[in-house]
Amino acid sequence: MKKQLFFALFFGGLTSLAVAQTGTSENLAPEKSAEVDRAVEVVEALTAPSMKGRGYASGGDKLAADYIANEFKSIGVEPVGASYLHGFNVSVNTFPDRMEVQLNNNELLTAGVDYIVDAASPAIMGVFKPVIVNRKQVSDLMVLRDKIRDAKETFILVDNTSREGETKEQSARIDKLIDELKTKQEIQLRGVIVYDNSRLPVWSSATHQNPRPTIYLYGETDLSSLKTVKVTIDATLQAMHATQNVMAMVKGMEKPDSFIVFTAHYDHVGMMGKNVYYPGANNGASGVAMLLALAKHYQLIKPKYSVLFVAFGGYELGNAGANAFIAAPPVLLENIRFSFTFDFAAKGSDGLMVVTGTKYPELFKQMNQINTEYKLLPAIKSAPGAPPSEYNVLSNKGIPSWSIFSLGGGSPALHNLNDTADTAPFTKFKNYLNLIIRLVEKIK
């Protein structure tokens, strides 16, 4: 459905007129769930193959940023300053071209399914005879040194399939030794393969390159028959990659110098070679859909406080976008009344998780009261903390902040190929949106 049609359905006719005239929250949700249709459309656009996984190879981050900027412009919210785009530089390791792994002379393995490469892997090309060790041999430093000495200019393959008999402390020590195989400059290895027949690790992004590549191998493989590994990895470290945050705002009617900030990250982990991309539907794209839905609401119903919308880039690179925002804030940080960060916004059948919700007990109480009164979501829970995110960057600067995740059905995929638009259920998206709108009205 075209966005013009969406706007006509969502805000057209008598419903739009009634909301615009009253300015109240009584008409927040039209009978039709056109806002959900539009959110699905946004996620489909951001997860399309043409977006390159919204990563940093082949300009995927710029394509996504331009899309969001155009959406802000179409909605009619103002840019912050002269442009919606606010640039900064990042260091990022990328895999823009060939990515091939072949065991013996068998068919090429499939990236993201049969294996992943460590995000900090450098380029390599060649055929290698792997030296195979198990976890027990890794833990025996004398044996490990001999194995490494034998390997020298080839790959060492760690059979990571069994931790039987290991204590927690032993497991941690072996895992650290495996990491050192990947990262220690003085070790004379061409590369490392970590084999595990239970699962692949979560893929990520990296701001640097390790001394040697690491391949995580998955699936049923007969290591006893493994004679050769053919590897081609095209990797490019972009030490000064130009990327951007995307920002827009709506000026407040009563207190324009005070701000409510809504944020989400639009970037994702991008491409693993030229043929495989990570869509990032729930992880990232759904938060942007929430951001755009809120922008449309506040463009039509002017808020008391000014509202700032920030789609962060560089989230997958150590919160680079949030750090750039703090380094050159578009508004005085002390004028921010509250900041909401949205991620994993496409679920909701089990409610919401609010990171450090109880840090602001009165607002959290009001959130639950609204939820109970309007029967919006099954539950609202509070978590004491979360992995480092843009929320942490803002909160650490003294900005009152929450990071909110929706809970429940849909794919649990994180940084893998299954986080696609068709697995994002948007179970309670409209109710989630209306909850946030009603809650903002309570902020003093």
C-alpha cells in the first residue's frame, strides 16, 4: 500500500478532522489498523535486499538513512538545522565481495547458514590443511603450543562440540584461550576455525581487523575426513567511513525549549559477502517504524513539549551515533525531559519490557495505570539493565531515559538471516503506539 493511501486512511476524513479539532488522546487509534499496515511497509522497505542489510558495505547505511529522511519529509516534520542528515565518521570492517568456504572438494558452504566469519576478520585467499584440536588440547598449553607450531602457516580448527567434564572456570579459561588464537599478533597462524554442531554464534559488526580470520563452522561435519579448507574472504577496513544520524522535530505549543526525545537505531550488520545480507526486521527496523508513526502523530497533533526524533546510525559499531549525538547535541541536553528508545517493537503479545522502568517510579506507575485502563498490552515489566545501547549513552549523560522492547510471538532471531519482515507479527503495535502517546501527556 502506498504511503499516500495510508495517510488518507489513517488521518483522512472525519476521524482526522475530529482529532485535529479536539487535540485530545480520545481519538488516538482509528478503527482500522492502517498504522500497522504502514509499519509493516516501513519494515519491508528497510529489510529489502536493495538496502544491503543497512550495513556499511555498498552504502547500505546511506540508503536506509535517505529513506528515513524522505519519510520525515513526506510526513512534514522539520529537519534539525539545515538537513535531516547529521554526519559523523566511523571505523568499520566490511565484506563487500567474495565470501567462500569449501571443505575438501565439496560444494561451497552457505554464509550465514553453514558458517559465519568473525566480524573482525581480515582478507584471505588460499587452500589450507587444518590442524585439528579439541577443547581439552586447547586447555593444555604445552599441547596447544606444539599444535600451533605444527600449524604455522595454516588454519587451526578447534572442535568446540563438547564441554563434558569442564568446570565453569575451566570453560571460561578455554574460551579465553580460543579468543587469543584469534587475536594475538605473535601467533603464527593463518586463521582459526571454530566448529560447533549445535549453533552458530550471533554475527556482529567490528571497528577493526584481527591479525587473522576466524570462521565459525556449523552442522554435521566429519572432522576425521577433513583434509583441506579452501577460503576466500574479501574484507576491507574503512577507517573513516562517513555515516549519519537522521533527525527531525516538531516544535512544542507550550514549552518549545523543553524536549521529549524518541530514538531508534536504523543500522544493522549488513552484508557477509556480496550475496548474503542480514535483514534486521524486528532488530532495528521495527523501532524506526515506531519512530515514524510517532512523527506522524505529533505532526498532526502538536505536543506541549517539542519532540525530537532521532534514528541513530552506528549503533552496531559501539553506539557511535549516540556518542556523536552527545558530542554535538542539537538541543541542550539539560532541556530533555525524557528520552524513549525503541527496539524490537514488532511483538507485544506478552507485553513490554522497560529497561530501568522503576528508576522513574511515578512515570512507570502511570504507564501501568494507562495500560490497565485502556487494556492495551498484557503486561509491562521492568528490567534492571540491558546490553550497552544508545539508551546507556543518553542515560549516562544524566538524561532521563527508558529503552523499551516488545515481548512475545514472532521469530526470536537476532543478527541472523531469519529476522525478516514476514516474521515480524506486529501483534500489539497500535496499542503500543497509543500507550506511548498517552504516557507522554503525563510527563511534567
